[in-house]
Amino acid sequence: MALTATFSLPDRATLAQRWQALEARSDASFFLRWTWVGAWLDSYPIRPELLAVVDTDGRDVALALVGHAMQPRLLGGVATLSLNQSGDPDADRPYVEYNGLLAERGRDGEAVAAALAALARRRDWRALRLSGIAPDSPLLGLPARRKTRIDQSPVYQVDLDAVRAADGDYLSLLSSNSRSQIRRAMKDHGGPLPAVETATLDDIAPWLDAMAALNAGRHADNAWDSASFRAFVATLAARGLPGGAVELLRFSDAGGVVGLLVNFVQDGVAMNYQSAFADPRTAKDKPGLLCHAAAVGHYAARGLSRYSLLAGKDRYKQSLSTCEDSLEWWLLERFSPRLEAEALLRRLLRRPASV
């Protein structure tokens, strides 16, 4: 059955209805489901186009959002499309991962082919950003003058089946150094790993306020300083908690709160999206390691298969992991004199491309 792809700007109610109807027939990642997409659209003043791949009956086979913006580059702004992003740095702060098309189960290949053909027909762009995609994504098949992998990031994970096979002794699966750090921190906290509490809807506002307070001043570019980002996380939590797609966990012991996590749960995989930790109580205290180790036990006991720390090259993520995945960020460029001149200049200056 032949597929066609078009671009449009449907109203929010129509978009939600179409997206959720197709989601029920897909195996899409959490980042392509309406819990994430709807919260993002409702938290930022953006209106990306809808790329829709439909069959001859007009039934949706694949959907994606496409932002269009002039992106600053070395020699001036460049018309850039962004898959499931807006092109605005503040609105794209939520940081999409496992990106792609929301596609009907079993029809990914033909849907991607139709989507790429539609993108290729558009003449109003010179660059396309593909953020957080799988290394072998068929989206990279789009014809382009230049394809540049901007970044590649590990996705460190914990195999919870292995934790259960070790009779719950997660620390035995880690390096001796990681075990030593966590056990030392446990000693500093006076005993076992922190207790885990799961938020209710009434807990969302105070717990997220606590996370913002704990993160204040700890990062040069702190997402929690953005009111829009805080609203986005609160909306995600409010919509995801009732069905279990989003969880807020708080960890505490006799000394008080040790930390909080915002996690996603889908298809047997728990994913840590945001975190906030109390100040270390001693010079060698590791409250973050304690909270994640407690989260591993929490999810292993519930029978989940993986605990993912999502994309990031942080050393602590590697130290906690027993396996890993990877994601990539790409920039695809069409021919233009400006981009050719920029590519030559970057080679001369030995400067990498950027998004």
C-alpha cells in the first residue's frame, strides 16, 4: 500500500487525538509518546510542523514534529529543520533521546522512506538536526551533501535480571572501587541504603521545588533555573504518575533527605531523567551513588529488566552500570555556498561542526 507524507499545522486537540491513536499501534520510545510530546508542547511557546505519513485511506502510519529555525553558524544563520525539536535552545532543553518517527508497529521501514522523500522535496532548509537517534537509524539515509556526527554518547544501564540472579546483591556486579565508594557512603549514613518513597500527585510541587533548591548553583547551565523547564517536568509528572509512566522517588535515612529522582518507566525499563542530591555529609560521601543504588534495588524488586541512566558521559554513570547502549547526534547538510565556505574554514581552523 503506497504511503504519502505531508506537512501541516493541526490544532492541538487534533494533534493529540491523532498522536495518541497512532501511539496505541506503535512500539515508540517514551520520548515519542504523548506524555512527553504533549507536555513539551504545552510548556513552551512553540508550534513545530506535523510530518504525517498516511496510507491511501488517509490513516496515519507515522508522525513526527519538525521545527524550522535559523540556526546560528560560523558564517551566519542557516535554515535548519530539527526532528522532534523546535530549533529554539530554551525549548529544546528537555533533551530528546531515542528519537525517530512515531510509526505503526511493523511499518517503520516504509514510513521512514516516505518521510525522507517528503523532507527531500522541501526546499526551505539547508541543514537537518537529528538528535538522540540510534547509531543505525534509517533516518541517516536522507541524501545530503554532508553528514556529520556531532556527538555520540553512551547510555549506561544496569541489567536488573543480573541483579536478581545475584540474589539482589547489586554491588557484587560493580568494580571494587565502585563497591568501596558506595559501602563507605553507606557507613557515613549509618547503615543500609536510603529508604525509597514514591510520590503521589500531591507531592509533585513540593518535591520538584526541593529538587530545584538542591540543584541551585551547582551547574553553570542549570535547567532548573528555567521556569519553563520546571513547568515541563511538573506537567510530565502530573500526566505520567497516574499510569506509572513517570515516577518521582525520594530517598531518605535517619539524617534526612538524601536525594530525589525523576524517572520514566516503559516496557520493563526504568530511565533516570533528572536528579537532585543533598550535600555530602563527609568528604567521601556519595549521596548520588546511594540514591541510584537504592533505585536499582527498588526496580529489581519490582521485576523490571533494566535501569537506564540515559545518555551522558559522566563517570558516575559508568561506575554504576553493568551494560550500555549508545545514541548519536547528527547534522545533515545540503549544498550551499555558505556551508561549503564554512566547511572549508572549519578544516583550516580545525574546528568541529556544531548544532
